[in-house]
Amino acid sequence: MERIDKDRVLTAGAVVKHVERECGNIITESFLYKVIGVAFDTKHGGKVIVLQSLENTDVFFTLPLTDFLKEVDKETYPNCKQKYEYELV
């Protein structure tokens, strides 16, 4: 379990959704990810989130923690009720 900001805790195995899942141009079953864990980027420094695609479980992503914590851009997604780009399902 990793506290990623003052309000949110991230646990390995948790499932998160990206804002595109419900607020993109096409409503889709995609954009669901399993959290593998939090890692340290030894080349650039800083924490990264390791995610596994639930659509294709052979695919893994890393994402800087700062990007993971971003709030939804309301200009891009004006009708979206989701607060953060990535949220727990």
C-alpha cells in the first residue's frame, strides 16, 4: 500500500480507469488497468506507477506519479464527472 497524496492510497492489485473510458469520444470497455505497484525511475528520478492493461494482459505501462495524480482537464472533457485522470474502479 502506497499513499500517493493526502487523499488517496494505492494498493497493488487495485483496478483503475482512465478518464477516456467514460469521458472520451467513444464510450468503451478499454482503459482499465491493474496497478502492479509503485517503482522508482532510476534514469530520470521520481516515482512511477506500473500498470497492466486489462484489455491485453501482456501489456504493461509506466506512468510518472505526477501524471497519475493529474486532475481531469475540464476544457478537454467539459462534461466529465471524474475528478482525476486515473481513479479506482
